[in-house]
Amino acid sequence: MKSEYKIIANIITENTRVLDVGCDDGSLMEFLKKEKKVDIRGIEISKEKVQTCISKGLTVIEGDAEFDLKQFPDKSFDYVVLGQTLQAFINPELVIKELLRVGNKAIVTIPNFGHWKVRLNLLVQGTMPVTQTLPNKWYNTPNIHMCTIKDFFKFSKTINFKIFKSLALTNKNVSTINSSNLIFKNLFSELGIFLIEK
């Protein structure tokens, strides 16, 4: 079970309605259902992974979040979760706006391309890095928009959403990100976890 799941579970209130966008094999959905007793649904682009979820008794529809979130009514969920997929969308701005339309709050997690290992690998090796949070090679990565924690803070101002809570994850250690430690967290954190609202 990923450390990221525990952090997400700590943010989410019990007995709420949750949508997991890009729910993969449903692991987070199962965890939240058990830990937080939430009413959870999922949307996933991969037919095989949708079938895996359904075989686990989870409510998941096949769809591309970039186009198919529009089928959900405004504020139909308390929380919408987007785990490590924002960087894989063609239009991240549209996706964030849709998350905040569909949910009262959204939890977005991003692999931090500003982490020192990523920077060092690019500087020394001259190649796109492969790390635990970025496990793919440049040619088979789903990531098309490389984003750092610092970029996400700037993005919030550009498209006008509020970061209600921001956390950094490094080697299973969780810490808070704020304006005074942003440069440090951008350099040393592997993952950024953000609770956002309109």
C-alpha cells in the first residue's frame, strides 16, 4: 500500500462521496472504502483496469477524464482525487477546472520533476531520469507535461484556484509545504499532494 494513500485518507472525511479519476486497478478506492467508509466511484481510461475494478466489486466507468468528466453534474462529489496523472493530460487546465466543478474539493498528487535526483540525472547523465516516482523511459512515459511543486503553486495563481493544504512526500516522510519552504520542498520532495478548491 502506497504512503500516498494514507495521506489522501487523512485528508478525506468519513462517509463522504468521492470520485477517483484515473483509478487504475482500484487499489486506492478499496483502501478509502475500508478506511473511511466513503461512497466511492471511479473513472478509468483502460478497459482492462476497469474490468479489474469491477471484478473487485467497485463502481467504475470507462472514460477519459479530459472529455468524460462533463457527464457528472456540478458538485456531485465531496472530493475528487487525481493521483499522479495531471502531467499525462493534454490539457491540465481543463482537467483541474472540471475536477473543481464536479467536486467541492479536489486532491491532486504530482510526481515532482524538480526533485534533486531528477535534476542531477539530467545534468550528469544528460538523459531523462528514471526514478521511483517516474519509472518510465522518455519514449514510453505517459507524462507529457513535466511539472514541479513550484510549478503547481504558480499554476494555482494562473488559473485561479486555492491550495487549501499542500504536503510533500519524501521516503515515506510527510511534511507541509508553505511559501517560506517552497524552494527547499521543490528540491527535496518526490511527490506533492494538494487539497484544492475553487
